[in-house]
Amino acid sequence: MERNPGCGNALTLIYTSLEEESMPPILEVKELVKKYGDFTAVKGISFDIQEGEIFSLLGPNGAGKTTTISMLSTLYVPTAGEATIGGHSVTKEPMAVRKVIGVVPQDLALYEDLTARENLVFWGQMYGLSGKDLNTRIDEVLEQIGLTDRAKERVKAYSGGMKRRVNIGVGLLHKPRLLFMDEPTVGIDPQSRRSILDSVKDLNKQGMTVLYTTHYMEEAQELSDRVGIIDHGELIALGTQAELTRQVGENETLILHIGEDEDSEALAKSLKGIPGVLQATATLANHQGQVDHEVSVIAREAEEILAPVVTKANERGIKIHSVDISEPNLEAVFLHLTGRALRD
Amino acid sequence: MKKLFLIGFKDVKLIFRDRAALTFMLLAPFLLTLGMGFVTGQLGGGSSSGISQIQVLVVNQDDGQLGEALVEVLQSEDLSDLLLSTLVTDPETARTQVDADQAAAAVIIPTGFTDSVIPADGQIPSGDAAQIEVYKNPTTPVSAGVVLAIVEEFISRVETGRVGGEVIVTQLLAAGLITPEQINMIAMELGQRQANLVEEDPAIRLDSAESGQEAQDFNPMAYMAPGLALMFLMFTVSNGGRSILAERALGTLPRLFISPTNSAQVLIGKIFGVYITGVAQMLILILASSLIFGIQWGDPLGVLLLILFAVFGATGWGMLITALARTPGQVSNIGTAIMLTFGILGGSFFPISAMPDWFTWISKITPNAWGLDGFSILALGGSLFDLSAPIIGLLAMGIILFVVSMLFFRRHSLVQK
């Protein structure tokens, strides 16, 4: 699929009120690049995060989110560019940076044959905690992640959601100023997901700055003060949600759900001729393992184009299973900027 | 430094919670030792005194003091439970009887053996001592190995006396303290003293004069148990190496690297964990075999020191395997292959002394061979001071392997990309 002309690779700079504050940002990223041989995973991204902010990096799988987090957390060495955290360079002062940050990796990074408490003890010690301070902090974290009663059970006996919570708990032990959370809700049940999102908001209320990566538009919308949209290693948009959705104006998105045997590409092409249709794109959406065939249509007034859209589909013999109309959101922004659905 | 220990002890805790690993580390060598004990008759109704009454044929063609001394050693009261020596006059008859499986070995002392060591004419010896032949029965390698060890120790002591005698006579002559005519008399006296020394201090003393311990039988279980323990030590060190790559795949190693812990501490901590696990495994196996099989391992301090160095050498191999492999599965596969190969090469299944010289040389690349040498020395009454060769061998092996491993680790960075 091709990028939307005019929006493609250019970073859309939107100045926010937060950036105008006088406090120096806790994180500053300048032209960060990561290459693996001929492949460039991150292509010179720049952004900053203010203390106390929840900043989301939103993008599809393979966009470069985890590589970015890995460079910022000092795990990978950037090919070019620079980043500072709490005033410390990630390349020149990695140990100082590690004391400022907490990291919740995308994949569980726990010792499953140890109990939750034993895991927290070990990781707390790795962050220099010991004695009474360590025990007190572990009790607080266990309370925070809701596992006080089951702290003495081995992690391998836990559900996926409980493991995720311990994974988060490890990242919180040393009370980091800046917490990196890399897709912490992937592969868990809705209840655990809700619990994690609430925890992020609570942590932020307590003053913790959060860099949150996700490919779920809903999570970015619910949590973030500001959002950076990343695709193919480039930061293609950056700003508050209001600023980003303004890019698609007052336009609405009409999502047509069709059968998997239907020619969604042909339908999307035919819909572009309807007056009022600004953009029409065939997409594949993955809803909890089930792949849905959809056509997303951006229009000024969704209701106005609904009848001609259905007519066009009927003319082509395509059966529409259901239709959703959504207000301007980050999904629409991504679609507008890339010509692809975020969920592709 | 503290984090290094924390990482190591965390790994020890994890390994002792892994039932599959424990089965291989502790149960398998223990059961194999038990099985071999039954096979060799050491357990389950066999003789209670270890391998005993080894049939040895002795052919003494020498008419000097040293030939007589060796015969007396082989027929001594100290070795009476272990050896059943029979004097035979003809070497060919002795070899035929060994071939017919009627004896474990034949010791053939050649004509002129004493004269080749202590010249009767008072001349300085030429340096080429006559060779004592130990004709071994290949179907009884353990028993034949015991006989060979006894004769080798005897020769070693005689050789020490011979060289000493040469030096003394040469020095006395050079200093003008004796005349050439007196050489014969002095040499005879030294020879007599040497023969008496060998008789008084038998080559294989099962009652150590130095330690004052009571006589003990040589129990071949004391050979099998360390052999198998050392073989399964190779499993432990390769399994420990596998855990480094497994932690990389599980994400805990990258998580360690982004904690305020430097990379060297993380890696050394992991290696420390492997080392401590290996030491714990060896200690448990040795303690269990002492209590259950009644194996006498010898000087406890020597045993401990030998364990520490054997595990060091073995850990070096574990790290090299890990540094060369790409995945945990590769470490397991290579580790298993090396465990079995080293088990064979290092003498875990049969004594290396029964094998050709080239085999003995190759075996020196294994911690098994050095370790078994050391454990045999201790089981036969040796002390801490007799362990210098195995300890130096294991130390050198460990250092070389660690240096090479670190070079490979640096090349194939574990996480930093």
C-alpha cells in the first residue's frame, strides 16, 4: 500500500503547551538511528518527554517501538543520534541512566522457578536495594500489583495476567523517575488489561513519568498526555490527541466489515469516486487472533455517504456484515498519514 | 562484587529447583555407581573388601636386591587382601596363563634389573635401567590397572634412589673424598640402603606412614564413583552454560544488563553460579558415596582442593561450549556429546592406564583424566602434596579455556547490539 501523498515521511510537528514549559525534559531524543546491516529499524527520530507526563509511542508491530525503548534503556547502542535521560547521555553515562529509569519489557523477564517475592528480592538487589528498605518496598509493590496474598507462589503457577503484573512490579521496585512500558498488555485477558491501565494512571498520579508503547489505539487514547505515532522507524506525527486528530479535521471514519472472500481492494477503489469520500482503504484487522476484512472510509459526514457506499457494494455483489462509524481518533490519524490501518 | 554473588547464588537456587537437572546431576551418577558396584561385585553379596585377591603372576629373573624387594612388596602383608601373588619361573608360562584369563596380570622382572640400577662393578651406571614388564589381561582392566599402579610406584621410588646414588658417587669422586677403587663399595652400600628403603617403605602403602592412618583396602568403587561424578560434572557445567543463553532468550539477561549492574559482573556472576553448582554436586556425590558405599576418598583437604580445581577446569569447558554455541539447544547437544566423549577419554568407564600412550596423552585435555588421577592418588593414601600434577593441569586447563571463551563472548556479544 502507498502512503498518503503529502503526509508520507514528513514529521508533523505540533507544538504543545507541555513543551513550552520551562522545566527541562526528563528525556530528550535527537535524531536517533539504529541500523542492522542494510536495514534501518529506527530512522532518526526526535522527541522529548516532560517530567510527569504519560507519553505513548503508537505504531503497528515492527514500527521500531521496541528498538527505540532498547536504545533508551541502554540495551542497544544507537547507530547515530543521541538521547539524554535525567540529563545523562544513554551512550556515555549508561549506569547513571539505568538508575533513573525502570523498564517493563514487552516479553516477561522473570525467573519462573522463583516465587514472586523471590523475584522482587533479586531484582531489588540488582537495583541496589537491601535490608529493611528492600522488604518495605517489596510489600508496597506487591500491594500495588495486587499479589500480596500469592507472593510466596512460584511465578510459573501464575496466570498470564499475574505474570504481567509481577513483570511490571519489578520495573517499579526502585521508584524510577521515568518508567518505560513496552506493550505491557499484549496477550492478556481484558480484566488484567484494565488493571494494568489503571495502574499506569495511578503511577502517573503519584508523579511517575511514563513512556508507554502500544499498537492499541484505545490504550494510547486513554492514557496519554501526548502521543508519537511511529511507522517504519519514523516518527510521523507527534502531539496531544486533540492536535493529532485535528489533522483529519472533523472527518469521520466509516468501517465496513465484509467477508474474507470478498474483494476489499476493489471495493475500496470504487468507493473513492463517491462524493464526500476523502479516503478509502482495504485493511485486515486482527481482533484477538481473528482476522477481519474491512474497508475504512474517511468522509466529512459518514451518514451522508452510507447509502451510496452500500449501493456500490451491492453493485459489486459484496455483502457487508456490519458498519461502524467512529469520531476522529488516532486510528483515523494513522490511516490518514499512512494509508494503512494501525491494526494491519 | 556483591551482585556477582547474588547472581551466582540465584542460579544455584534455580538449578536445585529443577528436577530434571537434579536427576542428571545427582541421581544418574549415583545410580550408575550403584549399578557398576553390583556389576563388579562390590555390592550385593560380593566380597566386602573391594576388588580383592587379584591374581598376579610374578616372574623374578633378577638375582639382585631390587628384584627381591619387588617380589616382597607384591607378596607383602599389606597387600595380601588385594593381591594374590604367585611366583612363576618362566615368562612365557606367565603370559600364557594371563592370556588364558587365569590372572589379571603378570609382573616380569628381567635378568640384571638390580645391576642396571646398582652396578656390581662399581662403575657409574649407563642410565638405561632394565625394563620391568607388566603383562595385562585386557578383560580385567581395573585389576590390571591396580597391579600396574603398584609396579609404577615401585619403579618411581627405585628411580629416585638410583639418580640420587649417581649424584652422590659422582660428587664424592669429584671432591676427592673417595677413590675410584672405593666406588664399588659405596655403590653397593647405597644399593643396599635403597633396597632396604623400598622394603621398609612399600611402593603402595595402604597404611600411610605420614598420616598414621590404619591400613585400608583399595576399593575400585573409589575409582568408579569419582569417574562418574566427574563425567556428570560435565553435564552440570554445560547445563550452566546453557542457562546463560536461555536467560538471553527468556529476557532476564537483557533485563540484568539494563539494571545498574555492569556486564562483567553479570557474566562473572553467571559463571560463578555454574562453578558453585558444580562444587555442590561433587560434594554431595562424594558425601553420599562415602556414607552409602563406604568409599574412602582419602585426605579430606586434598579431596576438597581437588574438587575446587576439577570444577574450575570443567567450568572452563562449559564456558567454551557456551561461547561457541548460538542457542541453548546447541549447548545441550554439544555438552552431552562432550560429556560422553570426555567420560570415555578421561577414564570414567575404564582406567586410562590400560590404554596406549597416545590415548593417555589425549585424555589430558579432559578434566576427568586429571581429576581421576588426583582422586586415585588420594584413595591410595596420597596427601595434599601429591596432588601438584593434577591441580596444575586443571588450573592451566581452566585458565586457557576461560581466556579463549572470553574472546568468543566478546565477539558474539550476548546482548549489546
